[in-house]
Amino acid sequence: MKLDDDIHNYYEKLLLDHLVELQIDEQYDAEFIADLCCIVLNQLPAKYIRYEVDMAFYLPQTERFEMVMKVREAVTRAKTFLDGQRDKE
């Protein structure tokens, strides 16, 4: 059995949008970014969807804002943790 390819965690999109906004790919290598994404997503609840348009239509602005803020906070925590690990090396 396989899940539909369209099913994905909406937090992944929010995370990627924020990483682009921060221009993380210009500052860190792929290994760091992969670790960062795993740490961030493990801090957040899952919000599975099939279509982005569903979120645009049915998600209240207050809930979307809260989700964005959770992503930003999780990125800050994960980045601080990973930067600290790099300093120890």
C-alpha cells in the first residue's frame, strides 16, 4: 500500500518558504540544511493536506499566522542548536 503522492505535511511548505526568505541555502551546505529541516519538522505538529488551495480557502488567517510563527521559532531553535554543534567540532 502506498499513500497518494499529493499528500504532504503543510509545515514542510511553510518551512521551505521561511528558509528561502532567510537565504539559508547561501549560508549553509546541503548537509546542514537537511539536518535543520529534520530538527525543525520534528518540533512541529503534522498538518497533512492534499492540495495547497484547501489551506488557502479553509485555514483562518489567525491559524496560518500561528503556524508561521511556530516555524520561525523552531528554525531559530534548530539553527542555534546546530550552530552550537558546529562550534564544538
